[in-house]
Amino acid sequence: MFEFITKIWYMIYLLPVIIITEGYEMLKKFMHKRGYEIDWAYALLAILVLILIIVLFLQYGY
């Protein structure tokens, strides 16, 4: 039972946090290569686009 709970905990909390932190690090490296200064506006834009995609999928029943 404990293994089942840890798998659910991993899927709900830990996996999205790891994906978000790794994605942010990749964004910082990409922006630094291009000579742009990383700003919270870029990260906020990426999060809002992701939320928009999720809402559109939920609206159409996926």
C-alpha cells in the first residue's frame, strides 16, 4: 500500500516540479546563448501558454 501512495505522490507532486525546474534551467541556458537576459515575463508567458493548452484540451474532452 505504501508503494502505491509513493507512486501517486511522485506523479502528482514531484514529477511536475522536476519538469518545471528542468524546463526553467533549459530556458535560462537557451536565453543566455542568444544574449537575452532571462526575465520572469518569459517564464510567466511559458506557464500561461501551457495553461492555455491544458484548458483547450479539457474543453474538447481530451
